[in-house]
Amino acid sequence: MIRFIGARILYVIPTLFAISLISYFIIQLPPGDFLTSQIASLEQQGQTLDPAYVDALRQRYGIGEPFWVQYGKWMGGILFEGDLGQSFEYGRPVTALIAERLPLTLILGVTTLIFTWVIALTAGVYSAVKQRSFADYAISTVGFIALAIPNFLAALLLAYAGFTLFGASIGGLFSPEYANAPWSWGKVIDLMNHLWIPVLVIGLAGTAGIIRVTRANLLDELPKPYVVTARAKGLPEGKIIRKYPLRIALNPFISTAGWHLPSLFDGEVIVAQVLALGTTGPLLLGALKSQDMYLAGGIILIIAVLTVIGTLMSDILLAVVDPRVRFGKA
């Protein structure tokens, strides 16, 4: 087991280096840079900037330097100082901008993850056990509808329903009077009143997908001989399902459980934009649109690191649950 974990950890180091290099390269692929975009925007408004001032900004942020020099400075600041760089658009450290939105992002992500797994696994197991029943058909129908509806459209519909039926304000995670207020029980309750819409929207498609996979995996295990033998011995049906086929049916979810880790950080970008949520998703989208390369690169790098760490955690959990993984030749 220790050898298995050590080998997986050794794979992480070159993977992270490659991801950081590719991410930084992709961010710089669009023509121009942040200053070029800002100059064009100001010229459209009839304003101009002193060329000397523009050159000074280019030298300050190293925009005119070669790719390898910029990448080296960026990675050097991250590795030795824990500094993700300075945001061009906001004129503030990237770490400070991310830290401001991180608490709400984590609250939304964790709540969505719990909602998705509790509802999906329960519905998937029930649908498989009650195959071809009315409940099975109803769960399958709702699941297909959830998969077919785009998240941004569901966000708009639920926001409208929340406003007309329950009086909840459209957009954001807080009412206007609580947006900038210090934390209190009133603000927590207000957050709960607004949180259900993005949780339901973001978890909708994920829940439907997990239901379908759980149902298919469990239906594949239920007719197998070891289940038939357990029934022949007189074991209760609930104990048979929990102890044997369900554990094997959950292997695909254990192997991909770590992929949910980056979703706790970035959430659903388009849904967050539609609902005006104060999470890191809209921050990343705005950074990409304005070519704020340090802000965009920092968020993408964090998401990539969380993806790699999550995959490592999934591999370890799967090896613990299924001995065939750690003793396999593949």
C-alpha cells in the first residue's frame, strides 16, 4: 500500500508542472494583453494614455518580456513566496481577491455536494431495487429532464419562481440589506433563504447523472451468483444490498469522488454569472475576458492542483476499498 501511494505521489509532481506550464501558455494565446485591451477600451470612450506611462506599466508587470521569463517569475513567486501575482484589473494581490470569495464558494460547493450525493445515491439505489415500478419510471423521467435542461435556463426559471412564489430577491446570495453587513444570525438565515436556488440548479444535472450510473451498476450486480447465494441463506434483503452489491456498485463513484474537489472551489461559472453569485467562478470569467493573466492563471492553477490532489485521494480510497487495485498489474 505504501509503495502504491508513493508511486501515485511521484506522478503528481511532473503533472502539476506540466499543468502550470500549459495553463500559463493557453492564457497568453489570445492576441494582445491586458494593457492593450484597456487602451482599446479607453480609446473607444475618447480617452488616451501617455505612451511613457504604458511602457512603464509593461516593464513593471513584465508584459513585454519573453514567455519563459514571465513564467519563471510567476512560478518563482508561487513556490518561494506563496504569491500568485498582482491582478492588473483590480490592482490587488490575486491571493487577496480569491480569499474574499473563498468562504461563500466553499459554502456553496459543500452544500451542493452533500445535496447531490444524498439525493442521488438514495434515489439510484431505490430505483434499482424497485426496477420497473412507478417510482423507478418517475425517478428516471425526472432524471432525463434534469439532464436535458441547461443549467443557466434552470437558474433563470428557479430565480423567477423564487421571486414570485417566495419573495426571494433575484441574484446573489444575500438580500441587499445583508450584502455588506457583518455576520449575524439574520445574515445566516438570509443566506439559507438564497442558497437553495444555486444548490438546486448546480446539483440538478449532477444528481441525475449519479442516479443513472448508480441504478445501472446496482442492476448489474443484483443478479450475480453471490447475491443469489446470500438470498438463499436467508439474509435480509436490506443487509444483502448494503453489504455486497452496493459496495461494488460504488466503485466508479469512489474513483471519481476526488474530481468534486475542484468544484468546491470554482463552482458553476455560468450559473454563478447568471445568478450574480459572489464566488470565484465569475471572477475567473472576468479575468479571462479582460486577459488579466495573473488572476486567471492563479485560479486555473488552484483548480488544476485540486483536481490532481482529488484524483490522488480517489486512487488511495479505491485502493483501500478494492484490493484488486493495489495488487493489480495495470
